[in-house]
Amino acid sequence: MPRLAYLGPRATFTEQALRSLPESSGAELVPCAGSPAVLAAVRDGSVDAGCVPIENTVEGAVPAVLDGLVADPPLVIVREALVAVRFAVLVRPGTRAAGIRTIASHTHAIAQTRGWIAAQLPDAEVLLSTSTAEAAAQVARGEFDAAIAAPLAAEQHGLEVLVDDVADNPGAVTRFALLAPPGPPPAPTGQDRTTLAATTQNRPGALLGLLTELAVRGIDLTRIESRPIKDRHAEYWFHLDCSGHVAEPAMGEALAALRRRCDRVRFLGSYPRAGNGPQQTCGSDAPPVPVGGAGAAEFAAAQEWLAGLRAGSAT
């Protein structure tokens, strides 16, 4: 039976995301206290894979996860899931709003409900917990008066939903990643995402050169952000998400070019893209990419031409 870790305890949004993935069918789900603990469990082999939140449409990426992805031993993303986040204020039975002096949740949940808390519970002290579900558990144990969590956590911990749908941005979505040790990536689907991280020399035009390797091959860059390298001043990892798959000619050639150009490149996986929104990919039957000559047929013809030159042809 596969063992899959997730950011626990039970009834977190991460567990909800993991249960939506086909890998969870028949697997033992193992809650861990914090995303770093999930990554550590995958790395030490105590679980086969682990699910963590990686990005939110309101608060952005999860720094601890980005930093963990570039640590050793390497890990790769093999699947992603999107969860529309719905927050509620959970309290012990009988608690009223006037009696709330402390309210707790995960840092990303607090960021997404800060406006509501300020308007509706201005006198409450806002405190942080390792997860939304752990905050609910702490309320059940009497450590806090209220928690911002998923309504499901109320059932899990014997709490009441005092107020539902309290998010400042009702359309917020969180992206979750299923991480595993390196291995052959899932087969291309035509709707894929490739994630990588790279470091460059600190000189003018270095980042532009990195991005150019993607642009000239018609690769759609969907996310980029930097994270400091912990033991080096003024040096950064650039984390990138791109549409496409490493098995496709354009993406493969771009990764090889980045390997030549950058100080370090960490391939973090090619995997099916969650959701059905439009995207541009390289190869397959996807819509045309924005830069000419970047389709699979053009790459094959160029490789054939290059092979002819090496063999002595001048045409």
C-alpha cells in the first residue's frame, strides 16, 4: 500500500487536495506537522510521496516549500491539484463573537481573511498556527477562542461554524503539489506544466538571457519569482513554471540551453496541469505558440537539417 504524506492534521485543505488525486486511491494518508516535515518524510523514504501547498492566488507562493524544493536530496512534482478555498470561523459550542479574544490560523489563511477579521473582530488577537486544521484542534483544546479553517474541520473537532465564507477574496484558489523522489515524469498530455529553478551569475543581462532561452522557443512562462540562497549574500534561486513537457522538443532544448547558461538548474518536474483553462504548449496538437518555428515539426526538421550539415551536406 502506498504511503502519502500531507500537511496535517486531518481535515486540512491539503488533505482535501490529496484526496482529489488518483494516487490517493487505496493509499495510506499520513498527516505531518508542517510542509518541511512532509518533504523530509519523502526524502527519508518513510513515505512514497507528499502533498503540500505551493501557491495561492492571493498570497502567492509558499516560501518554505520553494526553499525545500531546491534542497537535497532532489524531489520532483508529479501531479498538482487546485482547491477553491472556503474559510469559516470555527468556535467551541456556545461561543459568541463578543467572546472571541484570540483567533488563529495558518499564515496564508490569515492573509486571505485579514480584512474580514479587522472589520468583524477588531479586538481579537490574531495568532499563527501550523495549519488551518491545527488551529481548529487548538480551539477544541481551549488554547484559542476561534480558528479560521475549512468547515470540514468543525466536524472533525466538534466545533461550530460561527460565520461561513469569510474570505476577503471569494475566488481564491490554492495550488497543491504532489512530490516524489526523481524518476521518469508522467507521459505528456498536451496540457502540462514544467517547473524548474535556476541560479545565474550576478551580472547585467543574466536574467534576460535565461528568459530569452524560453521566449525564442515559444515557451509560455506562467510564473517566475526569486528566493534568496540562504548561505550566499545577494544570490537567488529563480523559480519558474512553464507550459509544456520535458519530453517535447522545445522544452527539452530550452532546459539544455539553461543548463549551459546558468550556474545551476534544478528540474522540478513535468506533470499534468490541473484545471481545464487554455494554455500554450510546445509539441502535440496544442494551439500555435507565439514565436515562429517552435512547433514539434519545425524542431524535427531543424534537427534533420543539422544532421545533414554534420554529415557533409551544404543544403
